Amino acid sequence: MPRRLVITAALALALVVPGQAQAAFKLPSSKVLECKTGDAAESRSATFQGRMRAIPGTDRMLMRFTLMERFGDEKLHSLTVPALKAWRSAKPGIRDFRYKQTVTGLQGGGEYRASIDFRWLDADGNLLRKSKRVSGPCRQQGELANLLVGIPTALPGPEGTGIYVVPVRNNGKAIARDVAVELFVDGAAANVGHIDSVAPGETRDVRFSGPACKQNLRIVLDPADAIKEQLESDNTERVRCPSLVR
């Protein structure tokens, strides 16, 4: 299901006081101002703030937000959000630039952060300095599925082929929907199977037809990483060829 993130922003500026000297450089900051959780996507949101101060020679300051996401044991990674691609710019003469960005429609069970790029430009548009900061986390409540590969079995097929039965178990706490299962026989891709859904605690079988196995099978669950899980590291299993069940 395509995500529907809603982006809103607020600008806060502190003007230069005439005759006031610029202070020494202070590192920019990225932080979470507010983290809202809830049962529905429209009630789950995070508000991040970036702040930067002018350095000597600064005419304009810019910042750009990137939303970061992580589920379970996966690595923190950036999301492509078109509404966040634009640079947020302070007007010339501003010495203290703050910008708030709110993202609504977050997924339950996820952790979200904002990575903010900062740029300082002189009056000719030349880059004086750049920096990047990552905010603290906004953690959303919610349960996740966790898919595991069971022990496959094999039946003899026609003309030297095999019929492979791969059990898929969900030992997580959320239902997993539209589960793709990919089978490789001796390193060659045999087929991709699909399961409509696997409920928590349930095991479902996927049947494949492929060449007779001589060395090993490799099974990959959710190869496109479309399902958010507690553990992503246990979605691939390599086993010796199973004995044929007659």
C-alpha cells in the first residue's frame, strides 16, 4: 500500500540587530519537537526542528530535511518524500534561522528521525560552509510481523523435476499480507510464490515446481522488503537438498 505522508512546515526567524557583532560559530541542531502516536496513520506524526546561526560573511542560510525510517533490526534509511526535496531558505540578513517540519502518516512500529543538511551562502551565492545533523528518534507504537522459513520438503516431479513445499511461519504479533517467497535451486531461480496472508502464530505452505535439487536450496522471504518486520536478518535460509518424500 503506498504511503501517504502529509508535510507541513513553520518558519521562525530572528532578525539581525543593527550594530550587533556576530557571535562565534555555533553548531546547527536537528531535534524532535513533538512525537505523536495513535492507532490511525493520520494521528501518527513527528515534528522536527532545524536551527542554524549566521557565520561571518553569511548572506543567506538554507536547510533541507530528509525523513529517516527504521523497523526492527534494519538499518536507518532515508525515504523519498517529494515535498521535502526543496531547500528551505532564510531571507538575507537573518542571523538565527529556525524551521519546523511536521510529517503525518507515519507507520506503526517504526522509528523516525530527520537528517538536516545546512548551507551558508555569501552575497554572490558562494558556499561558505555546510553541515549535517540527525535528530533524535520519534518511535511509533505498533506491532510487527516476523517471518521465518520452515524446513522444506520435496516431492518427485515429472521428467527429473521436483515439487518443493516451503513452510512460512509468522512468529510476530501482526499479520503479514501479500508475502512473496523466492526459491533458488542450486543457485538458479526457480520461481516466486505468494501467500495472501500469514497471521501471528500461523504457518502457511508455498509449493514450487523446479529442477531436481543436487546441492542446496535457498529460500528468500519478502525479497523486496515490502513487509515491516521485527527481524529482517532471518528472511533468507540455505539448506541441503531435502530427501524426496514418496
